[in-house]
Amino acid sequence: MNKDSILQRAENVTFEVVADEAILIDINTGTYFSLNEVGTEFWEMLDGVQTIEQHATIIAAKYEVETSIVVDDLLELANEMAKDDLIIIQ
């Protein structure tokens, strides 16, 4: 996976946002994953169309940080989510 990877949410994952934080639940296994506010924004962006770098650019502009830092953070998060089969890499 790299900054040009395109991701989408896995169909077997449901989520609920509470107080700007998402709780993801794999309905097949019952395992859950929680996301902070920025992670939740990223999760909600996963449309199967835009790249990680495109999502990072939007988040970086909102929080006024370097895009490269956000790319690194999103890649780390995406790798964790991929391990738990929460996302599909296209």
C-alpha cells in the first residue's frame, strides 16, 4: 500500500459515529476498532475512488499541517485496518 492506493470500506463492516469518533464492527467476527476524530473523517472519505494522498490533502488543509505527515499517518492507519479486513485495497 502506498499514497496512490485507493481504498473502500469492507461490506462486512458497520460503524457508528459517537462524539466525532467511529466504532467499526466486523459483523462476521464481532471484532471492533475505534477511530479518533481524524481517523473517522478518513473512514467516511473511503469511497473507492480517491487515493490516500487525495484524502490526506483534504485533511491536511483542514488542520493546517503538512500533507506528507498526514499521508504517513493515514498509511499507518490504513495498514492497521487492512490487517483486520476493515477495508478493501483497490
